[in-house]
Amino acid sequence: MRFRAPEMADAPAVLAVLEARDRVDLGEVEHSLEDLLGEWRLSDFDLERGAQVVVTTDGRIVAYAAVRRPGAYAVVAPEHEGRGIGSRLLEWAEQRERELVRDVHRQWVAGANTSARRLLTGAGYHPARSYYRMVRSLDDAPARPAVPAGYALRSVDVLRDVAAMHAVDAASFAPAPDYEPESLAEFTEEHLKAHDFDAGLSGVASHEGRIVGFLLAGPRPEERVGYVHILAVAPEHQDRGVGTALLLGAFAAFAKAGLLEARLGVASYNERGLRVYERAGMTMRHRFDIYERPIGLASGAGQ
């Protein structure tokens, strides 16, 4: 086996590994080539130093790992588990985190991936929190949402709204344990220039002419799915129905666009968000866990 940095031409082979892992862990494919290439092309992602592929002697890619924020993600093709590949990738990821001057390593893993969970537990990691994939059929999506008194909803105008959305995003998510601040340029590149962002399916909520909440979403046409990427409401306007109105407005836009299902991800500690999503008819389909371990700037893996 050979470990090396991926090249752009490796994307289809890496995607095949991700898809194989999805089928085993989730029972469906979540990754797409556009998602993978979109991440590789981000200005804060170093493809040469921030990712690894594992190549067999006959040239097949059978594993992939990447370190970005807020942690690392590693997958091994199901038929190549149990050969020490995951341990080697974990050691590499920890070293990459040290290069980035991080003293805690976070590793994402699907809740159903028992082999990866055993590996992490054996290496001294503990489950710190979970993220849930929430879903809802759009068969009975509302034609239009009820908007709280004093508020107005409209579609996103990127140039006009970006600074206000960035400020609301920071205020809303700053208390989260894994929050990492984004500059305005990073926020724009990551969310508003993403291949699957659609301003027409997204919305902002305003109060007295000021944006106090927003929802960013986009379609996955091949699955006929509408995906909510971010839903944020300024703290002083939470618990007033603003988030629910934005969410139901997105459901209505998804249904009008011919999409059949809505999806989003939410952290287990976000109790307010969970209540909003459950009241809107969403249920959990998959769970992903983040495992953590202090690594120190000079410690070795597994020590």
C-alpha cells in the first residue's frame, strides 16, 4: 500500500470509496463528485498537505482522509478494513492537526461504522457530540408559511445580504462548542459560491428593515432533494417563530421546484434547533459522531 496526497484526477476514484462507505454505513449515497471537488477547490483547503489517499500495488485507491475544520474525516473501502489502513490515516491526521497548531484532534465517523468507532476508542478517543441527518417528505409541504407579526420573508439577494447574513451567522453560532469564526470572504466562498447554493430556494427574515435571520439551501436534483445548509436567527429574535417560518418557507420552495424531500444536519447540543425541526415534521435518519482526543503539539498517536 502507498500513502500519498491526492490529485484532482483522483476525484472519481475517491468518490467511489466514499460511495461504498455510504452504502454500508447509511444505506444510501450522500457524497457527490461536485461536493468533493468543491471542497478540494476551497482556498482554505490544501490538497497536497491536507488530504491522503491509499493506493494498492495495482493502482486502486481504497481509502481517503482529509483534515479541514472542525476536524478530520477518513474512510476505508469496506473490503479493505482490518488491514491497519485506518490506524495509519489516524496517525497522519493527528500529525496534520499538529502542523495546524491544534492540540485536540476531532474525527468524524458515521454512527453505524462500528469498526471505526472501535479504532478510535482503542486509540483513546471519546465521543464528544453527535450530528443528526434530519429529513422530511414534501408531500404535504405548506403552500406558504405563517410569518410572525412584525417580520417579513423574502429570497436571498447575495450582494445585498451577505454582510448581514455573515453577522447573524456569527452571533447565532458563536456559543457552539465547535464554532470556528469565518471571515466575510470565507463565509461567501464556503456558502454563497457553493455549487449547490440556490438563492431562489433560500430566504432572509427581516424586522424593521434589518435582517435578523436567514436560511441557505440548494437542490440535489438527481435525488430530488432540497438541502438546508444553514438556518440562523439572531439570538435576540429566537423563540419567536422566525426560524420555523424560514424553514417552512424553504419547504414550500422545495415542493414548488418539484423536490420530494427536505434534508439538513443539526448538532445534538442544539436543542432549540432540534425542537424547531421536529415541530416542522422532520425526523432523524442518520447519526454522525465526533470523537475527540487531546494530541499535544509533540505527542505521538495513541500515547
